[in-house]
Amino acid sequence: MPPHTLSGRPAEPLTGPLTGPTAGPTAGPPAGPPAGPTAEPLNEALAEAREAVRLEPAHQPAHRVLARALAARRDFDSAREAARRALSLDPASIPDLLNLAEIERQAGHRSAAREAVRAALARDPDNPDGRWLIALLDAERLRVGPAMRGLRRLAAEHPAQLAGAAMTWPIRGLLGGLRRGLTAGVLLTAILAATALPWPSTLILARAASLTVAAVMILLSALVLIPAGRLPWRCLTLLPPRMRRAVLTGLVAAAATVTLLLTYALSPRWQSLPLAAAALLALLAAGRADRVPAAR
């Protein structure tokens, strides 16, 4: 099941923000549908929501449910329209303001999402779901420090609803960004290195690409881990053993891949690239183990 907000509504995990291409969270909305119901139950839920709206067009919760069902189908334009219809029935509704904020965030419209959250928090400054969404939006903009401070306060106030493992998102989210960035970087470097066989002059391009990718990955890691502080590392012990092993393996594999890319940039020996590819495969395998539930 996907993670939920503090009141039980579906929300994307905090590991999502850093899973874009090398630039990380500024890359836009997730590429695929979130984990959750399969297509058939989703179609049934959408049909039921539409029927409820048809039967009771003035029933605000029906429009809210329809908006969520449409958002689950990635039909953000229709979901936004349904959420705004719900708000038209009660413009001060905090659940509907937050519902609209979630839809805008998932659609990649972070300014509109923040505006909706702020409208909700203006009416209820202590609303935990609104504060959770602000933390998500801060994380997506690489504002790691404010996101961590917000989550710390939420965890202190709602310890039974916000697990300490959620504090590991800077590390796990960073690994997602490193997986994508290093995959593209190793592939690009390998292609350029291969072209250097018939055209030796392109070797300098391969070395430059290797150095650039390694430098960007190191910079991204610093931008995330330094403001996050020690808390995410302490909270790794709260992860399930299988997930914790996957995270630690991923960190070692990512460090090895970056090191081998730097080695190739400084001394272009062909052995460095196969070793970097092997380390990258270990990083990708660790990422899959982190996401896929263990078989029962």
C-alpha cells in the first residue's frame, strides 16, 4: 500500500522528491502512476464516484472522492476541476484545499500546491496534513533543512502516526537521484569511450563526461546530506532489516560508482568503466530491493 498522510489519505512517499534525472527534484512530476490499486478496481472506483456526483451534485464529499480517483488515474486536469467544484460548495473546506494541493503537487504545479496548502493552514495552522504537504514541497525543492525541521515537529506531536523511518527520506531519496544520474552518466561515458576506439580524439569527451557526472553527483549528495544532519542516519536503524541492508548496499555501490568515474576521468584506463558498470548494477539491484516488498 502507498504511504498515507497523517489522517489516512493517500500521499506519495518522501523518497520520491529526489528521483528525477541528475538535477533531482526540479525535474517535474513522477513519470509513472503511483503504487496502489490495479486498473480494474480503479475503474470501478471512478465509475462509482462519477455516479455519486451525478446522483448528488451538491454533495461535497462526492466531488472530493471523484477528484482523488481521477488523480490516481493521472488525469490531473479533470481531477483539478472536480476538486475545485468541491471547493465551490465550501470555499473554506480544509480537506478540499488539501485535496487540491495534493493534486497540484502530483501534477508538478508546486507553486499552486503551496498556495492551496497555505490557504488551508491559514484556517488551521496546526493541521498535520497541511504541514506534511509543506514538508513534501520543501523536499521537492531541495529545501532539506526546512523539510526535516517540519517532520521533526510532526513526529514529536504525532509519534503514533508518523514513523521515525520517514526521517530517512534524505538518504533514500538521494539514492533514487543517484541511480538515475549515474545510469545516464555511466551510459554516456561508455558510449563516448567506445567511439574513442575509431576516433581517439573523442576520449577527452569521455573523460570530461565522467568527471562532470561524478562532480554533479557529489554536489547533489552534499546539498541533501549536509543540511539533513545526523538524524536520517540514526533513523536507518528503524527501517526493516531487508530495507536497511538495501540502503547501505546502495550507498556503498553509489560511492564505488562515483569513485570509478573519477578514476576514469583522471586516468582513462578501460578497466574502470566495466567496474563502474558493475557497481551501478549493484546500486540498481539495491534500489529494487528497497522498493519491492519481501515475499511472504
